[in-house]
Amino acid sequence: MPLFDHFDFAAPFYDRAIPFSRLEKMLEVLDLPVSGTLLDAGGGTGRVAAALQTSIDRIFLADISTGMLAQARSKKLTALCSYTETLPFPPDSFERVLMVDALHHVIDQPATLRELWRVLKPGGRLVIEEPDIRTSIVKLLALAEKLALMRSHFISPPQIAALFPPAAKIKIETEGYNAWVIVQK
Ligand SMILES: C[S@@+](CC[C@H](N)C(=O)[O-])C[C@H]1O[C@@H](n2cnc3c(N)ncnc32)[C@H](O)[C@@H]1O
């Protein structure tokens, strides 16, 4: 773990700074409600997972920031300290897997996407929501995160899609500066 973690620092005010407001869109891209279990990988404070609780039976959240995990646990979410590159779950565990605004923060993007695909059940759906680096505003955001010495590395939605195996059925949706890579196993 790094000595200074930006997310540990931001955790106490993260939800107030970036409130979750796109529930309808999230339900649509995740194809919820459904019965089963959802993994929110890099799920942070659980601001998204908390809003999805009534749309699926069980939610696990995985993150590496102790500050963010503490916020998630205060919402009674099941929150595990785990790198998304090495998830502590058997293959084919989840009906739904979600990663919001976290792929550009992880250490190893190919390893993370391999893990998300591995733990997704056949017939399940995986959604990666990312700021779209092809837009000017996200290029500025990328620069700001570099200046803040964050470990960010943005890749475009087609580059994300290309990291999944050929068997993956993939759709990309965009709205403004947001992109969703929707993957069916
Ligand atoms: C911008 S926050 C987004 C949090 C949450 N998904 C949301 O939308 O509110 C990115 C999160 O990714 C987590 N993270 C970064 N690298 C990670 C890794 N390798 N494994 C697990 N979590 C990671 C950070 O700790 C942080 O909580």
C-alpha cells in the first residue's frame, strides 16, 4: 500500500463531493433487478452499491482503501479489502460485476479485467463505467490527476473492450463524458 492514499484522504467527504445520481442508467446497463449476487470492484464508499441493494439479493464490494472501506461498512455493505487484480472469489461467482470510475486507478488493468471476467458467471453481465478519455474534459481530468500525483492511466472504451477474451459479447454506450463497456459472458 502507498504511504499516502488519495482515497483514504477523500473518503470522509467523497459521497458529498460526488453524489451518485444515475440510478436509472445503472439499472439499465446492469440489467437489474435480477436475483443473485453482484460484485462492486473498486467500489469505494459504496455510494453506488448502496443504491443497488434493493435490485439484487447480495452485494460484495472490494477495494484497497481502508478509508473508503470504512465508509462502505458504515452503510452495512459487505466490503472486503482486496486488489481487483487478485480477487478472493472462485470462478463463476457473480451474476453481475460492476466497476465504476476505478479502472483508470488500478495498478494492472489487464489483470483486473481478467479477474472480473473470471468471477463472472456464464450468462452474467459485467459493466465498466469510465470517464471517456476521448473527450476534452476527461483529457483535462487526466492531466489534473497526473498533477495530483494520482496513479491514473485512462484507456478508451474500445481499448477496454479489446482486453476481454473473444467469447465476450461487448457493447459500448456513451453519454457526454461517460462511457459504459457492457460485457456479457
Ligand atoms: C474514484 S474511486 C471510485 C469508487 C466507486 N467505484 C465509486 O464510483 O464511488 C476509485 C476506487 O478504486 C479503488 N482502487 C484503486 N486501485 C484499486 C485496486 N487495484 N484494487 C481495488 N481497488 C482499487 C480506490 O481505493 C478507490 O476507492
